[in-house]
Amino acid sequence: MSATCLSGLGWNDHFAAQAQDGLIPVRVTDIHKSYIGTIGEAGSETLNMTLDLVEQGVTVGDWLLKDPETSQPVRVLARQSLLKRRNARTNMNDQLIAANVDTLFVVSSCNKDFNVARLERYFALAHQGGAEPVLILTKADLADDPDSYAEKAAKSLPNVTVLVLDAKAASTPERLARYCGTGQTVALLGTSGVGKTTLTNALTGLNQLTRDIRGSDARGRHTTTARSMHRMKAGGWLIDTPGMRALRLADAREGLEMVFADIEALAAQCRFNDCAHESEPGCAVRDVVEPERLMRWQKLMDEDINGTDGIVESRERYRKPRPAPRRKPRS
């Protein structure tokens, strides 16, 4: 990548306030075991993956300060946004997905891959991380009724921007241009086979290979194998990510409250402040919200509470019998 001004890379007052005299800011474009790719005013450069960076935690999209004499990274700057998920095997060591993202394109497709429960997870992750989520429904050209998928999404994701498109269409970059301008950062998140690579090619001008999906379930194979940041034709930056089917949320209570804002508002009107929305009298939720959506909300809230505890706390919780709840009417 050629040299560029810092503001064109997404540098702003938030990061400028953390600058140090004599240290040079660079942005992380890709990460490997022993080194990281960066870009700054002088262009692209490879830096060593130091123990300090490992301990601080670093991901694509991060801003670093480096020592010009040693070309060693010194520290990771505080982020404006951070997308992360809980480790699939343990409650510890959350996996960082991308940092300093303005807009998260949650990508699904108008076929069997479409899954409302999965989309709710993605949107909770985006809200919790501080990025604006936009739902991109691809492969509209292959669907008999693509608008029906948008209608299903709108029912479970109220007040969400939904765009239905053919990622290969010449009009796609223009339709997404308002998110992709100079200084803006977009990330793509979705399962394999939904068209993320095709969308990346359309927005960046790259020519990455795509792979066919299985006809039985519309699932694809991984084309992107590592997160990386690319300049978009509109002037902004795009962070592509590998297909992600398993997504455990990490400390996402606020994000879930935004995704399920309608249920949260109704729950506040229930007669009991610990209402389970099952058979309690005076429940304001049970007869209004679709049972499937209510179950998904309860499941995700449960998962977030259980996943947030440390291992010791989790063991203690399941070892001790839970006392029967005492119902208290709201005052």
C-alpha cells in the first residue's frame, strides 16, 4: 500500500489525544504469529509481534505507536470500538475480531443460510462493540422473492437498515458508498458462502477467489482464512473476516438490550420485577411477543450471564442449589 495521510486511515481526535512526541502512529492491517502488517503516512511496513503486543491484545484495525529508531511497536491506543466474541471452548480469553470499526456489514444471503437467531447475535455483537450494524442480504438475483427475507429480518430486528443486493452487480459499490468514504472503516461478518469475498472484491477492486456453496444447505467453504484490512475504491477501509458460524457473545448485555429493545420495554411493565414471562399473572410480555423470539431473548441473556462469570464463579453457581425466587410486585 502506498503512503497516505493519517486522517484517510481513520485517524481522528480520539487517537490524536493519545499521541506521544517521538512516536509514530500506524494502523494494523493484518496479523500473523510472529509479525503484523501496518500502514501509516510512510506506507506499509511489517513489525515484529512482540510479547508486549500479545499481552496488550492487538487486532486488525488497531492503532499502534512505534519507535522510529527501532521500528518496534510500543503500545496499542485505546479503541473507539471493538468487536469480539467469547472463545468457543472456554469462558476465558475473548477473541478479538476487529477494532475501530465504524460500520459492521452483517452479511447473510437470500437462501437457506438466512437465520434470524444468528443475525440477532451478530447485531448484539455490533451494538456492544460500538459499531453501527447494517444487514446486507446478498444473492438477491438467485432468490424467487428476495424481499421476503428483508421482511423477516425487519420483524426481528426493528429499526435496522436492511439492504438486499446482488454483490456482483455494478451498482453495489454506489449503494454502499455512504459507509465507505475516506476515513471510514467497514468490517464484514457472516458465515462462509454468503458472498463476503464477492462483496470485498466489489468494494476494493481486488480479485480474490470465491468458492461454490453446497446446494443442500447453502453452506460455503472458507475463502478468507485470516482477517485483513484493504483500501476501498470509495476511499475508506474494509476489514474482511473468515466465515463465522459459531458466535458466543462476550459481555454483551447492552448489545442484547438494544437488539431486544421491544421486549426490554415490555418487561419493565410486568407485575413482578423477576418475572420469567411464563405463567406469572400480570406479565406484559408473554401475550405480545412471539414465543420463538421470547425464547431467543431468554437464551441469549442466559448465555451472556453464564459466559460472563469466571470459571470459579460458574462452578460455584452450578454446585449450589438455587433458592426459590420470592415474587415481589413492582412498587
